[in-house]
Amino acid sequence: MKTDDRPVPYDEFLGICHAAKDRFAFLETLGFRLTKEEWPTGDSFKDGFRLTYTGSPVSVVVEYYDMELVIWFHRERERVPYLFVDQELEAKRTGFAGCMFPRNKLAGAVNRMAEDIRLNYEHIIRGDKEVWTKLIALWHAPREKRRLP
């Protein structure tokens, strides 16, 4: 399978960032408000964007910096990343092994994650207390360290 490893010019990257806003617009139909937007200011690979959707009792933050795409679910003083939820509660439905995406792979990752959240995460973004209690316990639980044989 051939991959597209071409560098993404700044203007195209800016378009990808703004398209992410469009992909997460469904949150506004669920009562969330887009309260903060931060956009790339240069062509550095470290640059990126942040979108903050504020709701009650949960807020959602979508951020991409240093080629790392992280979607945070915030409830009260706790926050849990999307990929942790995908791994722990959803049996890795999306198939993502991590959150590192070069610019040329970012649009596809954003589209898949936004669609998955839209279709399957209403209980998380609505703040279901039972689900959040489980999430917080899992997030704070000690993690088993794996050693090579």
C-alpha cells in the first residue's frame, strides 16, 4: 500500500485545520459552544490548532501540536483522552495505535475520530455519571508495565 509522504504546504495545512472545525460542528447541535479557537501561525511542524467546545457537564478539546492529535473529554476537574476511551471501553474500535499523525495523514484521522465520537460517544459527551466514574477509575488506575521476554 503506497502512502502519500509529500510535505503539506502551510495553506493546505490551514485548510485541514479549519476542516477539523467543520467535522466537530456536530457538537454544537448537541448544545456545546465553540468557546476557543487557536490556529496555526506558521509552517513549523510543532504548530497546530486547538478547538474548545464547552458544554455541561462535559467539554471537548480537540488539539493538534507536534504532530500529535489529542481529543480530550473534560468533566469537572478530570480529563480523559479519546484514544484511552477507545482502548479501554470500545475495544479499539477505531484501530488507532497512537495519536501521532503527520500533516498528510491528519485529515483522515480527524474525520474518523469525529465520526466515531458522533456515532458512539453520546454517553461520554452527555456526562453519564456511571460511565464517567468507570473512566476516571480506569484513568487513575496503575498501569501494568510490560517487559520484553
